[in-house]
Amino acid sequence: MSVLKADTIQSTGGGAATLTKQEAAKAYSRVDPNTISSSLNVSSLTDAGTGLFEDNFTNAFGAATYSSVASPGGSTNIQMMFATNMTTYTTSASRTAIYQNATGYRDEQYSTARFGDLA
């Protein structure tokens, strides 16, 4: 068995190595009502109304057909539905809608991840 150990891997040109066939999330964010507490490839958060948030990507996706998932967080014990709004997908941003039962949208802690090819 071979073992490869490295601290830094670069391309032959000296920059970041291009990873192919990689299925890891290309962007993620954890939002604690209205504030990004942790992220990858998310430069800022836009408050688009109660329960509507838009992650703005640092590096754009190659097409607006990437996949997005969201999950609830926080200490509240209520049923929540999290969804990304397909009509607002762009290569540079994605909107997340947080909906509580039949009572409408609300601000709440949540996490998202996006999968696809970057530009």
C-alpha cells in the first residue's frame, strides 16, 4: 500500500490544482438569523424579506442548474420546510425560503449546500 502525504498541492503552473470528478459541495453556508456564521464560496447574504435569504457566491457556478439542499438548525422545536427557489437560481446566487407550517415565512437558523460545476 502506498501513502501520499502533502501539505500543499499545486498545478504545474503553480496555482491551485484543478480537481476533476469531485463530488464535494462547491458552496455551503450556515446562517444564524440574518448572519453567515460559516461558509465556503459564499461572499455575502442578502435579506430578501422575512424567511427569504440569498447567498451570493464568491466564485460563480458554470450553469444555473446546480443542486441545492437546505436543513434546519437552531434550538426551536418546530416543523420547518426549507427550500431553494428554482426561479431565483443564477450562476452567482441562490435563494433559500424558510417556511413554517401554514403560518408563513420566518427568519430561522439554517444550513445550505450547493453541488455542481464552478465556472
